[in-house]
Amino acid sequence: MKGSVSVEPAELVQHDRVSNATVRVLGHDRRDRARRALVGLASCWGAAIGAVFLPVLHFVLVPALIVAGPLVAWSQLRQHLTVLDVEGPCPACSAPIREALMSDTQTPMTLRCGNCRRALTVRLPSHLLES
């Protein structure tokens, strides 16, 4: 069961300059989070099984992927929202920006303006950060 997509207000920040933007956010219900966690766990452990056949690399890859499986699953279980993309003007040069992010709300979201190449930060509203 796929979550719901909503459009939320946000801000693009470049030092002391701020511009209004919008972000598309995908919400994950409990069933979707559990499915994503199982897929992440199965992917890591499946890759660990495949890494067994890689000479020398298997000494590092297999243990790393076995440990990464539960960590990925835990991360997916905790992720209630995914920020799909951001759209708005660059606060420095006013060029339009539309950038795919595919990030959770806990990770700092940075991007570069395609016009002036300045680093920008996406600031989400507090109600998205709390959920």
C-alpha cells in the first residue's frame, strides 16, 4: 500500500537569503514502512550471499552486509516521510529550481543552484520535522 503525496511549503536558504519553495512529501503508513524494512533487510542479506563468491572481498563484504541489514531495516521503519523534490526560486540569483531529493526529513537537505552554482539548504516546516 503506497503512502500519500502532499505538497508542503518550505524555504530555500543561502546564508542570510531565503526564498519560499514547495516540497512534495510522500507519507508512509505502518504497512508500507514494514514492507520497505523487509525489502531493505532482504537486499542486504541477499547481497551478502552473493558476496560469498567474491574472492578476498568476501572477508569484508559479507560481515558488513549482514550488519547493515538490520540497520537499513531500522532506518526504513523509522522513516515516516520522504521528501521527493523541491521547487522554488534560488535565493541568490532567482533562477527557478526543481530538484529531486528522495531524502528523509531527518537528513539535512542541500543542493546546488544550476545557474549560479551556490550551495542551498532546504528548510522544512516544523510540523514535518516532528512527524
